[in-house]
Amino acid sequence: MSVKRFKSRLRAGCRQTLFGLQCALKNRRFARAPKRFLIVRHSEKPHDYDVVIDWAQQRFPALRSLCELRLLPCRIRDWSPYVLHVPWLRDPVQRWSEEAYSQANWLAAECEARCIPIINRVDRLANAGKSTAARLMARAGLRTPRMLPINDVDEFRETAFGMNLPLIVREDWGHGQLMLRADEFADVRCIPLERFVRPIAVEYIDVNTDEDGLYRKYRYVAAGDVGITLSVHISKSWITKGKNCEFSDRLRDEEMAYIDSQDPHHELLERARKALELDFVAFDYGYDRSGQMIVWEANPLPLLHFQGGRRTYRNPPAERTLAAMLKLYLQRAGLPVPGELQDLVSRRQPLLAEPV
């Protein structure tokens, strides 16, 4: 074994021990309910969705007691307390660890053998990969960009697979990664494909609006059959992210109008969720020049957080999303949904005065 590999394994072992101990201490303090959710994370990302746990402890401590946190690999001696299994693992797991993917599938099989429901089965997470998701959603009747895997580099550089320009090259798996645009054939020939692991060519669809020259990306979260209008990112760039959002009173009011309303595409997006075989997933979509909805991608582990400053108006839909997530967990586990939680999902319950 090389020194580099030995050091990597040593660091991984130390992380596993440290975060495993943290989980055990939290479980001893908080996870005391006789029936519990088996929530699994990985030592590479041990704090994913801490916001869910922290919010539940502050707002619904009885529900926090249902949440038992474990790290992969996970060996269970007594299965009797568990009524639900939830892997909080970034999709798809095999992208970053074949070992973790195998461990997570073993755990899912053990749960399935005991009739323990699973939220977002690990072997379904790859359905949210860009090209697969686009194909599945298109079959369900939604418009998605055309996407083709770049398996033959020479053909792509020579023909661009017959796709119209401009086009986009991005990663098929994962989120928030590199995206490059080719406006001319000279760009196609020069795109550094070696920077990608699973590159795909994506149809570029213009969602720029004539009224103000800005690009808009709507985020909708589906928790079972409940839909939450979470945010609208508005930017000057065709790559629309939270960090490059424009801000003005007018744009704030526009976003607030969306998050305070029911999404007009709820039924279509519910159909998309079912086509992806996922229980909890966020969709990013926009509108082309003709006003038709274009679904860009699906994310089974979307970023959930509270914000301060001038964007605190995004906190109510964030809290409704957390409430809808817990409601989904309770329903799948066959446990009662507290009226206060249901009221929060239904917008009939006051929200937190301050972010957690």
C-alpha cells in the first residue's frame, strides 16, 4: 500500500470514529422514541441536513426523538425500533463511493426484508442524473432539454451530435458542478472535456426575458404529494445560482409572489416525481420564450437552509419544506401527523420568528 493511500485510509478511519461517536452521543440524548427513523449519512458528508435535526429539536422536539442518526457502514443488532429508513446520501452514491453504494443497498435490502419503508431508495437516486431524469420526465409529458452523453469525443468535436448551437457541456451526475457553453463549432472543438467525469451535451434553451433581460430559475420541492414553492433565482447570467442572484424590491416582490402561491405546475411535477421513482425531490425549471415550462434537473438532496439579511422572506417556504419532509416521514412510517405540523405545511401555522 502506498503512503498516500495509507494516509487517506487513516484520515477516513479517524473521521468515521469521530463522527460515529458524535452520532452515538446525539442518539443517546435525543433519539429516545420507542419507534424511530433510521437516518443514515456518510463520514464524508456527516452534517448533511443538520438543519432538519436542529429545526425539529427547536420546533417539534417529540419528532426529533424519532430521528436516530447513523453512519455507513451501519450494522443493526435490534431492528425492532425502526419504522422508516431514510438515507441522507448525495446522489448518486456510486458517483463518489462504490463501497458506500454497496453498503447502502445492503441496508436497504435488510429494511425491505423487514417491511420497513424507505424514503428515496439508494438504487433510485441515479434516476436524478441529468440525462436519465430528462428522459424519464420527457416520457411523463414534461419538456426537458435534449441531453446526450459524450461517449465518442471525436464525433462530438466533429459533429456536435447534430445538436443546434449554442449547447452546454456539463456533468451527468451530481449538482452545482462545472457548466461550459459552446456558441460556435470552434468552441465545441476546444471544450476541455478532460475536466469532466461523465460529460453530456445539453440543448441550450433560452429563458432570458425580453422585459428585463434576466434569467429565472424556479425551485419546487415535492415531498410525496405535497409541493412547496421554495425560491426563484434571478440573475443576469444564463448560469443562475443563489450566489449570483440579482436583488431589488421589484425582484423580491416577484419571488415572494411565487413562494406565497401554489405552483401552477403541481400536477405535472408530481407526475415527474413519480416517473423518477423518488419520494422527496426538488425540481429546477424555467420558461422558454413561448412561455412553456422547461425542467432543467431534479435533486433528491436539495440544499435546505435559513437565511438572514435581506432574504429572510425565503425562510417561510424553507420551514414549510422541513415540515412537509417530516410529514412525509410520519405518513410513510404509519405514525400520526401532529395537527401543528399539518397546519404549518398548509400555511395555517405561524413560522419561526428567527432562523435556527
